[in-house]
Amino acid sequence: MVKGLDEMMRVQVEALRLRSYRQEVLAANLANADTPNYKAVDFDFGAALREATAMRPGSAPNAAQNPKLLYRTPGQAALDGNSVETDAERAKLADNAIRYEAALRVLTGKIKTMLSAIQG
């Protein structure tokens, strides 16, 4: 029974883990917006979620299993070699935060539904 519950919530749990990691990555990009030659990085969230949920059931993700970071190509190169586009990073950060909150609400809703079913 517990294994079935774990599988039922696996996608939301992985989505939260990856959204949290992406928030750190995007925040680091913004923090380095004025650092000469800093290259903005990100990862493909959809591909990372597919890979994380395709892992063998019961295997716990760890820090070494975070998605591979890829350099982002800026729309306009900065003279100092920095590739962070501040407005775009802020928009991505806000979008990711909203999606994190949505995934959290879905997970919370599933837990409440299960508790209601258990309590009768």
C-alpha cells in the first residue's frame, strides 16, 4: 500500500525537487549579473522530470543526480562577456516560483484527499 502511495505522488515530489534546484540555479545567475565573463546556465525542466521519474522505483535521488546544466545563449552579448539577461532571468525566476507553488498545491491536495479517505 505504501509503495503505491509513493508512486502516486512521485511526479509531484520530483517536480518540487527540480523546481527548487532550478530556483537556486536562476538565483545564482541573477547574483552574478555583474560578474565579468559569467555564463548563465539552466536546464531543460521537462527532460529532467522525465529522467527523474523514469528512475527505478525506490531509488532516492541525490545531489549527484541533479540535471546537467547548460549554458544559455544570450540574445545580445555583453561587452564584459557576461551572458546573464537580468529581465529574462527575473521572468524565469517568477515563472518557476509560480510552478513550484502549483506543484506544491497539487501534492498537498493529494495528501488531504488520502487523509480524508483514511479517516472515513
